[in-house]
Amino acid sequence: MLDIETWPELNNPVLIYSFRGWIDAGLAGEGTLDLLIEQVAATGGHEFGSIDLTNLLDLQQTRPMVKLVDGGLRSIDWPKVRMWAGNLGRDVVCIQGPEPSVQWPDFAAEIATVAQRVGAKESFALGGMPAVATHRRNVAVLSSATKRSVAQEVGPLRDDYVGATGLNTVVQFALGESGVRSVALWAQVPQYVSGSPSPPSVRALAFRLSELARISPDLDALEATCVAYRDKVEEGLSDRPDVLAIVNQIDEQWEQRIPSGDEIANEIERFLRDQPSAEE
């Protein structure tokens, strides 16, 4: 599946990826990868390879794009997963594109091959999850990992979901099985705005990634965008008193919520249960 122009020569890079499809609330994962790739390209990085998805996609769901080339002729841009390499305070490999429709195990194995070939020892999947939260509060970022020792380091954990999953998780497990330290970061996007791009979710995800992956993306430009976004959401809510009432209720519940004795006891039990035993 891999189409590599030239393998980049990198020093202990971190692999960062997100795939369009189910699920990426607020386009948090895609937006964060867009930000990183733009900055990688601006600092001398380059696209070094891709995976052609022409035979791996339902093209009625993910359609090829037509574009104009020299002389006004049309050209078809077939869907691909693209790979960039560069430096953001540390060498990085960024992988982004749509989810393939089929052959997920084979696809995930190819990503693991890329990690091994470039020498990546750790990886981060990025995405967004709809959450019972409001745009007035800082966006929380929860984590998942393929090893308990890693999970203990990167918390807080996203441990309340079982069920259908997306390609991010499949690739995360393939990387973990191949020996790559594998973490997924999930921005908790307010459910009522989860269908549109959320700059605060991108900022929260990029900031948490910078802490854990030890990279240095420039997030300053997002500050004004986040303020404008929150103002726009508030303006929109003024025309929807039904939704505004729900948002206010969520805020009140967060302010008034005090953990019960049972919840505190459960947290203590979970902490003790997650501690490594003497044999580990």
C-alpha cells in the first residue's frame, strides 16, 4: 500500500495521526493535524509518502475531487492518506487522511511499518468525542493507551466507553503490538457544537499533545480565534432559548456537583487497583 518518495532521516521522531471518519467531534483531530502539518511545512518539512485509498474506499461516500490544471484541463485527485516529516522542537511524522472502508488490519500494519522505518518509538492518535460540557469551560482532553503503565502516566483516562470504534483505535493497537508506545488523546467537545469545527478543542488537544509528546507548535494564533468562536456560539444561543436553557443547566450542574462518598471510594479503589503489583 505504501508509496514512499524518500524515507526521511529523523532523530527519535514521534508519530502523530488522525483519520477522517467516525468519530472526530468538532474536527478536533483533523484540525490539530492541519495545524501541525502547516507548521511542519513552514519550517522546512515535507510530504514524503502516501497510501492510495482508491481500492480501499467506498467512493460514493468519500468521493474523489476534481481540480483544474494548466490550460483549464480537469484532473482527478484520488483520496490518499498523506505523510509529512519535519521538526516542531522535535522530529515529527504526521499522518492524515480519510478512513479506508476495508482492509483495516492491513492498513494498520502499514502504519506500524512506517513507525518502524522512521524509528518512531512513541505515537499519538488525535480525535474528538461529544461530551456533556459547555463552550464556556476549558475543553478537557482524555486519554487511552495500550499499556497500563503508559495509561497511568498520561491520564486522565477515557475509560467509560465500550462499543464500535474507528480506525484511530485500530492503528493505536497495531502500533502498540509492534512495540511503539501508543496513546490516543480525545478532546471532549460540547455535544451541541460537535458537528462544526471547534477551535478551542483544537487548542486544547494541541496543548496536551505538546506536553506529552514534547513538541513545540505555535498556538498563539488560536487565541483570538477561540475568543471569536465563543462569542459566536453565545450569539447563536441567544436565538435558541431552548438550547441556551440546557447549556445553563449543564453549567449549573458542574458548579454545584460535589463528589459523593461512594464516588470518592470508587476513585480510591480504582487508583489502588491500577497500581502495579510487586511482581510487575
